[in-house]
Amino acid sequence: MQERLQKILAQAGIASRRKAEELIREGKVRVDGMVVTEMGVRVDPATQKIECNGRPVFSLEKKVYILLHKPAGYLSTVRDPQGRPIVSDLLPNIKERIYPVGRLDLDTEGALLLTNDGELAQAVLHPSREVKKTYVAKIKGRPGSKKLAALSRGIELEGKKTWPAEITVLTSEKQTTTIQIIIHEGRKRQVRKMFEAVGHPVLQLKRIAYGQLALGELKPGKYRFLPPGDIKLIFKK
Ligand code: URA
């Protein structure tokens, strides 16, 4: 979420709002390495690097890492002008300014990482890190082996081929199939679009893991703090 730079500095305990404006005017504040002297510039502290007098601004704020089981029906955002249910409604006692790392669709449930550590968020989302996301999708119908092979090799979606996916059929019912799919891309509604593209729309979707960090027994709407060892699991292949 973007905020005025002077407000961020004040909230971080660097200086009063007025003193923060002075620091900005004097060229003491950098955003992503660039000096900002203009007043009122809006910055996102979760994704941008802010420094004052050469020191990171959030060095005093405790970093928190949370794994939430997002229920369906909640937006993966910390603010909604329309007043719809948002994930922060489920974390009322968290004082730190945490943000979701990526998003899950309104109708998707499952593992959602939230943090105030912008560097970690960028690492998780950056394609070069190839963080695997595991989903369980209940889809309409029973796709044959050709379709499953195509999905796992990669299919054309909006003019671009998807990266190879790991596909495992978990159960087959009469009119539906439950499939585990592991991808490391994060295109918008990717899993839904992939199954839709082969004629098997998704009926239910749940993300069960980032890398080797699994949702486990966490119930919908519940969350847990992640110790450093668990954060490492995100990047484990
Ligand atoms: N793919 C989707 O289609 N939806 C999500 O929420 C996540 C991945």
C-alpha cells in the first residue's frame, strides 16, 4: 500500500512529520536508491527500499512472517474502498504493516503469506527464484491423459506458453476430478485458465503450499507466525 513518504518516515519513528519533510527537502531520503526531494511522493514500503541518511527506514520495525489460510470470499488485499471482506479482517491484532505476497483469487482458498519484509516478498514473487506453488483443484469432468500431458508440458494461454507443471490426479469421481498441480509462475487466475483451456473448468481451488512450506492443518481463517526455518522451506525445491 502506498503512503506519503513523510508519513512513512514519521510512522517508522524516524522523525515527526514536519522534521521528516525537512529531511526530504534536504535530500537525506532515498527511495530505491534515488534521492527524493519532492514533497508528497507516494511510496510502498513493502516493495520499495527507503533509506534516511543512508540507513534503511524499517530497520527498527520487527519483521513478521505470517501464513494465513485464506478462506474463499476474502480479497487478498489490506484495503477495500467497497468494504468487502479482506484478509486483514482476519488479522486484527497484527500491528505491523503487513501485506500479502502475491494474491489468491476471491474464490480461491488456502496458503497466503503476509509480511512487512519487502525483500522477502520480492524474492518469493520473482520468476528467477521459481518458487513452486502447489494447488489442489476440483475440476469438472475427467480429463484424459492427452489433456493432462498437455497441461504438464505447457499450453498456450493468452499468446504465451505456460511453463511445465507437475500434475497428479488425486481422485476421480463420476463427474469431477481432483488434481494436484504444481506451478512456479504466478499469472492471474493461471490455474483456472489452464483447466478452462482444456475444457475442464475449476469448481474449487486451494493452494496448499509454497515450495515445501505446507498449509498443513491450519483451518480456514486461521494463521500462524513463521519461524526462520519455515521461511527457508518456501525456497526449497
Ligand atoms: N491460480 C488461480 O487460478 N487462482 C489463484 O488464486 C491462484 C492461482
